[in-house]
Amino acid sequence: MMQAAPLSRRRDSRTWPRAGAVMLALLAWAGGAADPALAQPRPLPTAAPAEGAPREFNLTQLGLNYAVQLRGVSGTVGIPFSVRADELVTSAALRLNYAYSPALIPELSHLKVSVNDVLVATLALPREGAGKAQTADIQIDRRLVTDFNRINVELVGHYTRECEDPQHSSLWAKIDASSTLRLSVTPLKTASDLAVLPQPFFDRRDVRRANIPFVFGGTPSSATLEVAGIVSSWFGALAGYRGATFPVASDALPAGNAVVFATPDTAIAGLTLPAITGPTVTVVDHPQDATRKLLLVLGRNAGELRSAATALTLNARAFSGSSATIASLQETPARKPYDAPRWIASDRPVQLGELAQPADLNVSGYTPDVVKVNLQMPPDLFTWRSRGIPLDLQYRYTPRVRNDQSTLNLSVDDNFIGSLPLRTANPGGERWWNPLAIKVMADGTASQRREVLLPPLALGSRSQLRMHYYFQPAAGNCQTLLDNVRGAIDPSSTLDISSFPHYMAMPELAAYANSGFPFSRLADLAETAVVLPDQPGTVDTETYLALLGQIGNATGYPALRVAVGRAANVSQWADKDLLVIGDLKNQPLFTQWADRMPLQRKAEARTFQLGQWIDDNLHLITGTRQREDLPSTTQMTVAEDGSDAVLAGFESPLRAGRSVVAVVSNAASQPSLLNALMTPDLLQRVQGSTAIVRGAEVHSVLTGDSYYVGKLPPLAWLQWNLSRSPLGLAGAAILLALLGAAAAYASLKGVARRRLRT
């Protein structure tokens, strides 16, 4: 991906028990009815293309999710952007919003703007505009734009005509995140070739949310929906931070690129299917637009459709030509718990080189980039009473000439962890007994190794380890600053979570929203069943496909073994975790399981509230304790027009220890729900047992009965349960005292008998 999206942070509650049973009343719900993208330039077309629809991207959308500040005599920031392989840029413009220091000398200072190392503009910095917001519109020659591009904005700044400190605090300019890049594009006709998959259906050059229509011939069966879920989870994994939605069309082709699922008896208006002789994947031109493509997933029956989808998602790189028929397909081995490709492995130490490219672990200069390593932990990692998660950190750097304030600063997301000093090569001399001596490599860099304990509370399901080298400048006024410092994190550095058990208090929607848990415990979703209404509508199918895409993004693996069915057959999946989709009108399970759900319709609600003293002190008896960062309430109002969506988690009524996540939405609320799950700022607010999505707002509450998933070692289980219940701990102490007293009494009585006999 071009740039990792801002990582979702949440208050992790994996070790928090829940409060006692309190019912949340869902007031006056009126559910609406559900419908039954300077390398080689691209070749220019022979005729001038018509101007395409303009697109605008701000800096956040282009990957710069932080404040851009240029410092020093030559501070530079790079703004990446890319263009889809099936599009041609016809015009480009940059609107730059910026401000600069009043101390800069106008005759000696300016901003340089270049595209792919070609200068396109020089912006003067007059004194009258200093310290104020400025805007410049810069036209970019379309011939400079290739597939992957970079706009560099460089500050050339001076505050004096005499000798100056190149790192002086008055040398600054700021680039505002509201700056925009405007592109106009026209579509290009490309060859129908499976070798370029997943293009053009998903193009990693495109930073926008992926929108990939799925086409079925009529109402899809459960088996066909399972196949579609495999493909949507694959696209979701590819889309990554962008997110992906899958509009559903039946019997007709939508405009643009689309994926079609068909068997010989499928009829789709405007599309002539090729002869189907087995599991087949084909790319053809869209009958209504030759610049767009259709991906045909074909089979003579549901089993062959599954084989085609499996081959597509696991072996797409092996395809070539416009069509491929799968002659044979080996059974995919079953996944093991917690082995999702994107998760930190739980059974061995993991090297940082497995989580980031080696080139990204190297920095240079006095203002280096931050080394970032994305960490996706299993959400049910039990870290109670641990000293921390061990990080065996090996790092190298240019040795300092003298002892100074240079450090390697560590943080997890925005939580500061600590600083490691960067030393001179051999402080105190080269004596073998010198405890401060460091190892100097053949290339002249110093190498050190430290064990760092990362605090568990700072690590959510998705976190980012950030390592920033700070080199104290060695030059001052009238001295030349040699920018010859380097730093590197050794790829063999390891993070080890193998000593931690898996145990978690449920329900916890943050675990689902961030990691797809508990469904993602097995990356292929072998223990997951999706339960749709008996008569699912288009909205229900679209919600299912988008949610499978989100879980695929969390695991990085297609949902090869997910089960899909209807509410009437839910009993056959008692041994699975359930994802139940629908609205309060068409999903009968929301009525049948009303007494187990943390929400009900007003007419059926039986709400109550424990006395305040009992409610506040119940944990002394039961060992439960309420989180203080989420509200616990007995009532919450939901919009009467059905425009609010609800996520609710609870224990499965079919089997203890299994989980249910209920997704309550309709045509009015579904777009807001999916947007919340794909927008980092909203995603971090999905927590607790119930989350209500209201437009661009998310409100979470924690209520209902708690239960636990996972397993603890016997001693840890005993310590954990006694720590949660002070009265239980006191009772255990009294029991042990009585047992000790009884044993002492029996022993003393035996001694007395022996004395009497003698």
C-alpha cells in the first residue's frame, strides 16, 4: 500500500469483566424495508481525450496524516500520489496552503515545488505575507505524471546574511493538510489479461475506497454467497486501509468494472456467457463500455464456483491470458488458531523484518523519518500482571563524536515508551573491561542491543511501533553541518508474545471492529457462520460482503471456509460463532433471542435497574467490575426512521462460550455503518457490547452479561478469579485458615495420644 492509514486506537478491555445483567431498551425502532488508482510515460492516445471528471485529494487522503513542518535551511516533504493503470491524466493542479516564518529573508528564501524531480514552481516568501495563511495554485504538466508520483515541497530558508545555524528555530514553513491535488482523468482501454489481476477491479494506485460491484443471476443461493464471500474477503485484504464495498446487481450489468458469478443456467441481461466446461476465471470487456472489464467466476455447479474462487484468491498471480480453467485444485490445509498472515505469531518470536521492508528500517540525516512498524496483535492476548511484551531491539547508528543528547526514541502510537542514548564509539577508552564500550561494525556504525518491555495497555489490536532517531546537530553558527549520520533498526530484532495465553472477557465489539474477532481466530473462518434473514434483501447481501471484506483486511486471508445460511437453519451451527445480519423486521432471530441481546424493541423490553448501592458494590460478591471509560445505561433512544444502525455482541444462545455479533441495519443506515467500520476515527469508538451508528457518530455502551473465551493455565486462572472478588479472596483465606487449623488440631491431638500411651 502507498501509505498506512492512521491506525485505529482503542482502550483495550480484554481483561475487564463486565457488569451484571442490565437490559438496554431500543426505543421506537422503525426498521425500513430492505431491497428483495518518472517511470516510462504512458503512450498518449491518437486523439485528444475528453476531459474526465476532476478528482480532489487532500494530504490526509494522500497518506500524510500528520502536521507537515519544514525546518532548517533545506527542509523537504514528499507527497506521494498515483494514477490507476486504466486511466490517463489530462490535467493536474496542486493547491498549496502554507505559512512561513517572519524571520526569513525574502531575497534568500523560497519554496521549491517539484513533481518527480522536475521543478514546476518556485514560490517567493515576501515579508508582508509572513506568519499568515497563504494559498498558491500550481499547474502540473500532465506529461510529468506517471503511475507512481511524488510531489516534493522544499524550503530554502535563511534568516541572516552572515553565518547562521542551519537548524535555527526560526527556519520553518508549514504545509496545511487542507492542501489539495486535483486530477482530471480519462479511461484507457486495456487488454483482457488475468496476469494483471487484481487490476482493474482493484488498483493499489487508487487511494480511494474500493467499490467493486458483484453480479448474480437472480437471488443467490447460500452456496453462491459463500463463494462471493471468498472473493470479497480477498478484495478486502487487498484494499487494506481504503476499505471496500460491494454493490449487488441481479440480472443486469452495472456500469464500470464488475465481478460476475455464473453457472450455465444463469441469465444476465446484456451478457453472453462463454461455454462453461469446469471451474473457470475469465476477463472480458464490458459489453456496454470497452474501457471497463468483467471478471467472470464460472462453474457448472456451486462446487466448481468455489474451486474457481479459491484458485482466484490463492493463485491469481499464476494466471495469464484472458481465461483460465482449473483442471485440478488441491484441498487447502485447515488454518491453525491465531495464524492469520497479518497477525503477530503467537507461537514464536517474530522478527521486525517480517513486519516491515528492510529499506523502511533505515534512515539518514539530522531530520530523519520515523521508523514505523505496524503491529497487529491477537485481541485476546492475556497480559494481566505482566511486566510487558519483550522487544529484543538491535539497532545501529553513526557513533557520536562526543557524548551529547542524541537518542533513539521509542513509542507505541502516541504513547512514549522510552529513550535509548546514542553513544560515542568507545566512551572512556578501548579497555576491554569498559562497561560503556559499544560494538563498532566494519562499516563504521555502532551496534547496540537492548531489551525493551512494551506496556500491554499501550498495545491495542492494531498499533504502530515508532522508532525515531534524534541526532543532536554538532555544528553551530559559522560551521558547516555535515549531514552524514545514519541509523538502522536490525531486521533480526524480535517481538515475542508466545508466553502469553489467550483469554478475554466478551462481548467486546472493539475486538470485532479492529480484528474481526472472534471470527478471525481461524483465518479461513472455519468456525464462523453468517446468518442472513430467510428472505435476504440486496442490502443484507451487500452488508455481508462488506463485512467479509473487513475481516479479510484484518486477517490478510480469504474466507475459504465460511458458512452462510438462513435464520431457519441456525441450529445446525451451534458449534460456530455467528454473524447475524438483518433488520428488526426481516431477521427473526432478533426477536427469538431478544432476552439474550443487549437491545430490544420497546414493546418487548423488560428494563430494570439495580439499586445504586447494590449496583456499585455487586463486584465485591460476583467478581465483576464495570469499565469506567464506557457508559452503562438501561435506555438509549434510536432514530424512529431506521437511520441508525446497531452492532451488538452477546453469548450465543445455542452454546456457551460461542459468540454472536448482531448487525442491525437497513437501506437507510447501512452506508453509515460501513463508513464507520472503514473510517479510523469512527472505528476506534466502536467498543463495549453495543454500538449505535448515527450518521457520522458512534455511541458505544457496555451492558449485559459477560462471558469468557480462551483458556488460562490453572494457577493463572485461580489468581485471576481471586483478584476479581475481594470477598472470594477473603473466603479462600478463611477456608485455608480453617484447613490449616484442622490439620494442626489433628496433628496435636495425635501427639497427645502418643504421650498418653507412653
